[in-house]
Amino acid sequence: MAPPAEIFLHSLDDNSEDESPEKCRLRRRRRIEKRRLKFRGAYHLFPPTSPGHSYMPLLQPSLVRYPVENPMPVFGSISIRGLSRSMDDEILVKPDFCRPDIVGRKPLHFFAVFDGHGGPQMSTFCRNTMHLFLAEELTRVWNTEGSASGDMCGSYNSVQQNHELDEDEWEESLKSAVRKSFLKMDQVGLHTSPHDQTGYEFGSPQDQPMDLAFVGSTAVVAILTAGHIVVANRGGSRAVLCRAGRAIPLCLDHKPKMSDELERINAEGGQLVHKNGVRVCGILNMSHSVGEGSLKSIAISQPEISITERDPQDECLILATHGLWDVLSDDIACKVACTCLGDGTPASSTSALRDTNSRSAIKDDRLATLFPSQSALAAAILCRLALARGSHDNISIVVVDLKRRGREDKILRR
């Protein structure tokens, strides 16, 4: 018995009883075209039965849509040179950058700020590669275990194993992948020539491995899963979570004057010099750093990693370089950001509430262009506040709205 679709197709033909070779060839072409449309993901159409008829859509597209279990939150960001003579900061935001088995193939979102020292080479390198190394290691964690026994369905089995693991094993596997990605970024960065970076030409005096110069970078990375916030930090940048009006630091600054860091530096033969603040060997004002080949035995590249379970009371997440944190406390930063995020209507729609012929409407239109979301406005206000309090460094801020207000923002650089 013929398939129902072919029976229906046959009934549409006005001259179905005519079994001429032309009719047979026409039906054959119809069947071939129908198969092609199916695999293209287009609408399933029955071809016209005659030149005077049109195509008849019978089915919806064959694309399968799944609900997103970890939608990308709204974010705003700003990065400015400030009063510094050079711009060494970098910001990176990658929505849905990876869907590894370790989180059940749900989307992960990547946020990071990098504060370079000795030049922008290492911070630029981190911006270009950090998410790639991290995605590779996260994907490898479970694929390696699933395929170790030769199982061709290793990826599927690893997803099932993920649900059977206890919380400690899951966290340790995740932390191991993050550590390996930081280590790989550090090793590759130390032996990467900066000639392909902006401002450098091949064969120039600056075209040499980065470990021959005193260049490095801080790195604070936040990964949003459906149920957790994973933060990895190295250096003086910081990530702070605002929950129910309280500021919760998700990492600690790696400052050389801290007691445990001071003991480690002394054990490695280093010394602290008070020169424009406390500095390792009079050069570096932090005890952990990406790069810094000349101080690698002292300024280690091991990141501090924290995993925090998400809560309905979470309001926002702030990532920033020490250009903000040197002059602003965690509590004040959270209060300012939460006030902006909870300040009624998003900036993009305020102009509709005013007379279009008034000066205030023109001003609001400009604000909506510069700050299309409350997150972007919060980042800009925090930056302005840091400048007013005397910050002399580059300032880079990312504000992630965990309540999903407004719409996604683009990175604003000045």
C-alpha cells in the first residue's frame, strides 16, 4: 500500500488515470523534490499539480525547537582608559559559548575582564583565547571519561553519569577543567609572539616571545550555568554577587601583603617593595598573574575558583578591574547597581513617556542610544563614580542582570 502522502498527492492530480511517461516522470520529480525540501529544513510542500496551481504548505518547518533552560541574561559593560596613559584593559562576553556534557549540554554564558600590566599584549591574548581554552577543557572532561572504555556512545553516557555524581565530584571535575584552561592559556601566552597584535609588525624589535618582557594580566572569569555561578580569579580584578541587597564577594584579590601570600612569596625567595603600594620585587602589585615570565616562580598562575548556587534573590553580578575596586567598596557598588536595575522603566522606553518635541525627549533618546538597558546605565554610573573618587587606572566593568530585565546590550568602549 502506498504511503498516505503519495495517495493524497495522487488524488490532487486531475488526470491521475493517465499513465503516460510524462506523468510518471512528473510524479517522480515531485517525490524527489519533496525529499530535498524535508532535509533542507524548509516547509514541506506538495508541488503544483499543474502550471496553474501553486505550492500548498501542509506541515510546519521540520526544525525542532527546545526551550532554553539557561537563557542569556541582560548585561551592560563599559571600558575606559581613565586617567592612565595607556589602555590595557579588555572585556569579553560570549553568550552560549559552550554546551558541554558536564552540565547536561545546557548553554553556558561567559563573562570576563582582563587588566593588563606592562602593556596590552597579554590582556588582548586572554580576550582572544580564554573562552576557547575553557570550552575545550570543559568538553574534554566528560568526553574523555565516556570514551575511555571504547564506548561509542560516550557522550550520551557521560550525561547520564553527570546526574549520578554527587555535588563534590561534579564541582571538582568542573574546577579541574577551569584550572587546566588557565594553565594552558598561561603556557601558550608566554611563548606567543605579539607581532600579530595591534600595533606590532613582524620583524620589529617588539616581535619576541612575551616571556622576554614584563607583561601580564589579571583575569576574572564568570561562567553562568542554569543553576550555578562559577568564578575563576587571578590577580586584582574581582567579581561580586548582589543577593537580596547584600554584596557577596565571589573571589579574593591576590594582593602580596596578604599573610598567606606573603609567606609563599618569602618561601620562593621573593621580596616586597613599598613603591607606589606594595609590589612583588618592586614590579608587580599582585601575587597571581597571567604571564609575567620573569616572576613566574613568585607570581603564580593558579586561579582561585568558587562555585555558588544561584538563588531567586540574586539581583546582579558585577565584574570589574581594580580601577573600580580600589576606590569603591563592594557594598556601595551593589547598592548603586541594584538601584539602577530596579529604577522602573528601561532607558530605551523612557522617551515614549515624554513629548517628542521637548528637549527632555531628545535627551532621553540619546540616553537610550548610549544605554539601551538598565545594566548598561549601571555600568556607566559605577564608572563615573570611580572617576569622581579619584581612580587613576583603566576602568572596566560588566554588570549582569540576573533578573533578566530589558534587552541585551553591546559593549561600550571609550
